[in-house]
Amino acid sequence: MAALQLAAVLGDVDANLEACERLAREAVGAGATWVLLPEFFASGVAFLDCIASAVRPLAGEPARLLESLARRHGIHAGGSFLCRDEDGEVRNAFLLFGPDGSLLGRHDKDLPTMWENCFYVGGTDDGRIAAPDARVGVALCWELIRRRTARRLRGHVDVVVGGSCWWTIPAWPPRALTQRSERRNATNASRAAPRMARLVGAPVVHAAHCGAIECPLPWTPLAYRGRAEGAASVSDAQGRILAFRDPSEGPGVAIADVAIGAKPPLDRVPEQDWLCRRGAIPALAWHVQRAHGRRWYARHVRGRYASP
């Protein structure tokens, strides 16, 4: 199983699909029979209007790339992109294709994170795909640190696939506070996938982004300057990391042999909604940017793609 790590060109669908295809060929050449692309693989994500312009229909270029990779190489291929549905809404849709090029299933991320609220609405499905050879669960980014994800997948899946586009907290003043918060943020990002494996009792294959991110900061005159983190990784059902590609290593592939199949979960699902402490800055940004993003989406995205 291979998890891709992508340095996305924000909003440039053609460049990102070309990079994904190149990394997927590398993974197949190394023996991968499952290839996972990260969340927002066609666009990346930041608070930029070009991200809204990178929305594509369900049968558009991102889905065609996944289908082509699966059919041409005889593999399972999956990843998520900003998908315009027939009801006019945009969703963060993960599609999984089988070795014959057939669409095996779809999962829409449940809650947009922070400025992601500007570009799509959440989904309500259970994130479980009944593939012919495995029960597949899907978890995207901050779904990996929510109790509801562990509960909907625990005991129901043989493998969990997905990815993230997790960004850093810049070293703003007071630096002692923001640097401490970023250390916690980085730890949460790198541990989210193996922690979910222990809670669910199934391997987790997590694709990721790397590289710089720069954009305006919603509802402020400030600019955000940071980078993607989280790392592409493959973990077994006990949460042991089998393959790991640090974001500092740049674009590439994390690949490992994985025993697909459910195991007794090693950890209990906690009672709190969040599986880890997010810290004050991410928690504040979650609420403020959610309020801003819903208004921005209604004004700039929903109207753009509404049915006539």
C-alpha cells in the first residue's frame, strides 16, 4: 500500500494531477497495489479564490485520473477533491476505484476544518465502502482526531484509507505561545493516523501534503505563512508505523506491505469528542473561521455552482 505526499500548486488542477500521476507511477513501480492520494489532491487548500475555481464535477478530471490509474495499473486508487454535485453544493469527496476501473464507493468529509468552510459543505455518510476484497473505511484529516470517526469505523472495516492537508501554526507573537501550540499541532498531525489504527483495529494508509502555504487570514489584515505537515504514512492494525515520509523530505511515496484485516482494537474510544488536545489557537480558529467560511461559501461558492 502506498500513500503519496504531494507539494500541491494551489488551485492549479492540471499541475497537481500531473504530479499525482507521476508519484502514482513511482508507487506502482515499487510494487504498490493500493495507491492513495491526499485530501484536496487536485487543488491543495488555502484561503484563496483560486481554490473555489478548482472545483470539479463528479465525473471531472480528478475522478478520471483515479479511474485511469486504477484501470491502467490494475490497482485500487483513491483520493479526495472538491466535487460539485448535482444539487449545486460542493463537497470534499473521496472516491475509491477498483482494479477494473469501477467506482467502489464515495465518502464526503463530515465537517470542513477552519477556512475549508469557505469551499464546501459537510457530508453525512458512514465512511464505509464495501469493496469486493475488503471492508474499507475512509477518514480525512481532522476526521482522524474525532470520536465519531472511531465509532463509525470500529469493528466494521479491514483497512482505513484517506489523507489530509494539515497546516502549521506560524510563529506569531507571543512566540512562546505559538511555538508551543505548533509543537502540539505537529505531534497531533503525525500521530493521528496510527492512533486511529489502534482505536479501530485496522491498518491506516494516510496520504499527505508538503510544502509552503501562503494566503490571507480570514477576517484579519494579516497574511498566513506556513507549511503543510502530517506526513504520508502507513500503519498496521496495532498502530505501528510501517512507512513514514516526513514533510521535510518533500514529494514522494510512503509504501509498505500491509496485512489487510480487522484486529481487536488496542485502545478504548474516549468519551470526549476530540481524541487529542488541539490547543487554544486551533480551537479558536476552528470556531471563528467556521463562522466566516460559511458566509463566504454562501456568497462566493454556492451561487457560483447553483443549478439554474
